Amino acid sequence: MKIHNFSAGPCVLPREVILKASEALLDFDNGLSLIEISHRSKAFVDVMEKARSLALELLGLEGKGYKALFLQGGASMQFLQVALNLLEKRAGYLNTGAWSDKAIKEAKLFDDIYEVGSSKDAGYNYIPRGYDIPSDYDYFHCTSNNTIYGTQIRQFPKCDIPMVCDMSSDIFSRSLDFSQFDLIYAGAQKNMGPAGTTLVIVKEDILGKVSRKIPSMMDYKVHIGKSSMFNTPPVFAVYTSMLTMEWLKNLGGIKAIEEENEKKASLMYSEIDLNPLFKGYAAKEDRSKMNATFTLLNEDLKETFDTMCKEEGISGINGHRSVGGYRASMYNALSLDSVKVLVEVMSELESKA
Ligand SMILES: *Cc1c(COP(=O)(O)O)cnc(C)c1O
């Protein structure tokens, strides 16, 4: 049976990427496995360089003063690494979900953090608007897509100070002017590859401005100086991420995948809105094109719905434990057909009820 993987992360990857990655596990370089060769070998150095340049190319940031790094520690480590490298006195954070909240908590360990806006009181079901970002702050931090609540920032604020964005769950999914950001980070496991590496894209000229001493492993400048090879990189995660970026490039890049993602999201949300059994969680104007969150209004139907989903091979649609209900994550590698299958089950439930 075909499985339709709606998991929020780690999540679905293109089948051809998984096949190529598994071949590399067996034989990558003259009979040696990808995970048993030196990361200093030419074969792997080429992979790292390709991955770094593809990331900049896909985002349209080549030749604009940015560097791409593949680091470890997940997006969660970026919560503190960003602060260590950029926070001198005060920074502004937009609090749009549990991940933003964690970023704030970590940064507060180092200096003063001001929440420019928050939707915490409303269970993070919308994106705050009309907030000010003081121009004397060190940087502004936001989360482009809130994986748990299913909200997404459409319009980013005009910002006179460096803008830092956690794009873990919507990187490479939609076209934006990425040069409005000075630092972008994304854990690989939502839209790029397996867990184990984090993409960091940083504009070099924002670095080196804080007075604190930064431990080497935490210092972006050290990683840039060593071409993202300061220590042993997570070779499998970087290689697989590179394959996914190649897959995306061959499809026609972000523009092409964005059209697919629009189709998937509009099919999904029109079912949520038209089917009287379901209700969307996020404010309509802020709905995420990656993670659709919704609830079943009549709990008595839950067992039936869950069984029907299971019978169709639908996997991973349970909502995050803090929100409940359902969450259909529609990352780049999820096909429109998978969304059609889910939508059909939802409408079949309606006809049965
Ligand atoms: C999943 C997620 C994280 C956490 O990523 P880790 O790699 O597990 O640390 C951070 N931010 C967002 C927006 C996420 O979706």
C-alpha cells in the first residue's frame, strides 16, 4: 500500500533521494560507503561545496555577501548561537509559537530581549501585525512558519536592523526576497533532508560586532573560515540534503515547487472550510501552506476517521500534543495526490456522518 506521509518532521523526502542516499551508504566512493570515508576526501569535500552553493543558488543569494553553513545541534542550537554571535545589548523577537518562545528563552540567557509582538494569549493561532522594531536594537528575530500551530508569515516587516529568521519548516517552499534577511537558519528534517544538520545562511558583514568571546564551535566566523568543516560534519545528513536540493533544482527550483505547494494547500483548506465536520485552527489570513491544523468537531467520529485514514495509508496527521486535533504537513516532497487522498477521506466521512 502506498503510504501518504503527512508527518511534521522528520518527514517525507523525495523517493529518488532516499534511493540515491541508500546507494551511497553501500558504495559512494570506489566501493567505500559514504559513512566510512574521510570527510576530508575529495569525494566528500565536493559534496559539501555543492550543498553550500546549491543552498545559495536556490535562494537567489549568490554573490550577495552570504555564506552557507551546514552545522549540527539542530535549529534549537541556533536559538543560542544567534544570540552569542549577534546580541550585544538588546534584540527584538516576534513570538509566534513554541519555537519562537524557546528562541527567546535561550537568548535571554545572554542579554536583554524585547518581545515586539506575541500571539501567545490566543494559543498562537495568528501572526501579530502592526508592531514596531526599534532601530537601535542589535537584530530582529522571527519564525517564518509555525509548524505546531499552522501559521505562516506572509509579509515580513521592513527592518532597519539585521533580520534573523528561523525557516526550519518552510525553507525552499515559496519564493521570497531572501536578501531581506541577514541570517536564515533551518533544521534539515522538515523540508531538506534527514535530522542531523542545520542550514545556516549568514550575511558576513553582520558578524564580528559583539564584544563577548565566542567559543569556536559557536562562532559562525570560525565555521565560515573552515568552509563548514571545522570539525567532522554530519556527512549523511549533508549528502542527503544536497540530493534534495538537486531534486528541487531539477524540478525548476522554488518557483516550481511553490506552484505545487499552492495547489496542495488550497485543496486542503477548501475541504477544511467546506466540510462541516472540520474546523481550521489558524486565522485564515495567516494559514500555513506547509502545515494545515484542524479539528474534528464531533469527537465521536474520531475513531471512524482515524480508521479510514489508516486504511488509505495516511500517516502522521495527529496534531501536536499542545494543540490536539489534526495536522497535515504538506512539505515539498509530499505529492498533490497524497493531499487528494486525505481530502477524499474527509469528504467520505461527511457523507457517512
Ligand atoms: C522543528 C523546529 C525547530 C526545532 O528543530 P530541531 O532541529 O529539532 O532543533 C525549530 N524551529 C522550527 C520552526 C521548527 O519547526
